[in-house]
Amino acid sequence: MADSMQSLLLPFLGILGGVFLSVQAPVNANLGGRLGHPVLAAAVSFTAGMIMLYAIILLFGLRPQTDGGLRSVPVYLWFTGGLMGIAYMIVSIFLIPRIGTAAVIGTAVTGQLVTALLIDRFGLLGVPMREISLTRVVGALLLLAGVVLIARR
């Protein structure tokens, strides 16, 4: 019973994450329009997020769980995720007024999928290697075709 609940819950959580991104993007684009620059909107959004994260950390008493202490974590792991998040947010804020939310999310998902296939194929960033099968390539091409249709005016 627990496995069937988990098999339903995990995809739902993934979909919910997608909903959050789809709502976050136009909210930040609106903020960028009101503030006059995508970087200002990103700064406000990340600052608000940081405040919320610190509140959660304090509320739950979270502490890092590393064997060698914080210094054992490679430097690139400290900054890469944040830098990628900043880049994505600024690009989204810039593009949404120009091509629309659906086109931005669709092109972003396409970029994510193609990159994820390459990361899996070559075992990059510490993930296990997985072959790129014909089925996976066809799925990526279908997604790309869908994005082309969505992005057309």
C-alpha cells in the first residue's frame, strides 16, 4: 500500500513543482516590469526566498549532515545551483513579456530534458550513467515538437 501511495505521490509532487515554476515565472516577470529590470526582480525574489528558507531552517532546527564538515563540500557545489537559478530567473523575466509564459516554460523544459539526457548519458555531476535509448530520443523530439507548436503565434 505504501509503495502505491508513493508511486502516486512522487509524480504529483513533480507536477506541483512545475505548477510553482509556471506561476513563479510570470509573477517575477510582472515584478521585473514594475521595478524596471529583470535583475532587480530576481534580487527581490531570491531575497524573499532566502528569508523563507532561513525561517524554515530555524523552525525545524536543520543542520548540515556532512562527515568532513562544511569545508569538505566542493566549492562549485556552494554556488552552481544558485547561479543557475539566477540565470534561469533573469532569462524568464526577460522572455515572458516577449514570447509568453507557455513558450518560456516549454523551451526551458526542452533545455532541461536535453541537458538531463546528456548528464545521464555521460554520468556528469555525480549521477549514474544511463544510455540514451531510441525511446528517450523520440520523447525529447516529441517535446520539442510540442514546444514549437506552443511557441507559434
